[in-house]
Amino acid sequence: MIFDTDILSMLGKTGSIGLLKKLFPETDLIITFEVYNELLIAKEFWYDFVDEIIKQRFRVIHMDSDSIREYEHMKENLSNLHTGELTSILLCKKEGMDFATNDKKAKIFCGEVGVEWLDIIDILRLCYLKCILDRKEIETLINDIEEKDRTRITKVEEIFDNDVC
């Protein structure tokens, strides 16, 4: 599974990045070189949460020459996607992997090219269904994400569709 910066940022800022290894213990956690660079730029601006993300030892992958050509061909028509998102989606498509992102435009493009995606709601739902976090812990994490990442998480009710924990 390849991760976009936005998911990592949300979990990193709340000290919850370790959830991903608990949630996906048998899955390679991957970021593209472009996403890695986005994280390093954030670190240059004194965002300490990046250190916790880097400590998780995500595997960093690079585009090969065919993927670079496809990227160059597509980037002009997809100016609404950032480099990290576009490269991640192209590599997911090539490698048959899923993509974790919150970006609406990236999700639409994933649908267009046949890449499965997960967002923070899906990740929190999986934490709930696998009993990694209970309802109260997820509600606390949501509050932390909203406060520390200055975002609003909608569709919270979808996380708790089935009462399992």
C-alpha cells in the first residue's frame, strides 16, 4: 500500500502513525520518493511530526523510466493533482497496490484509472473492525486530528456502522 502525505501528516501530528503497522502488519508500507520529499520539506519548516513518520521506516520507491514518461505525459492534463499524489497513483496502478489518501481529486483519478483507495475514514473503520482501537479511542483520535491537523473529519458515523468493539 502506498501512502499520501495527507494521511501520514494526520497520524503523525497526533502521534498515531504506529497504527498503520498494527493495522497492516503483513503489508509493505510504502511512500514514493516525491512524498518523502514533501515530508522533508515539512521537516525543514520545523514540523517535528515528520520524525515519527520517518522512524516508521516506510519503504521509499522511485519511478522507473516508463513511469516517468507516463507521469510527464499526464501531468499537464492533471494539474489539479500534486506530484506526490500523481506519482503514487501511477505506481499503484503499475504495481497493483492500493493508495491511502484524503484528497478528493486524487480519489476521483484513482477511480478513473482503476486504483483502489482508502481514506482516513476507511483507516479508522478498519481500526475499529479489527479492534485495534475502540470507539472512545477513535473519537479521541478524531478530535486530535481535527485540532492538530486543522481539518474536519466528516462521515464519522461510517466508522461505527457495525458495533464490534
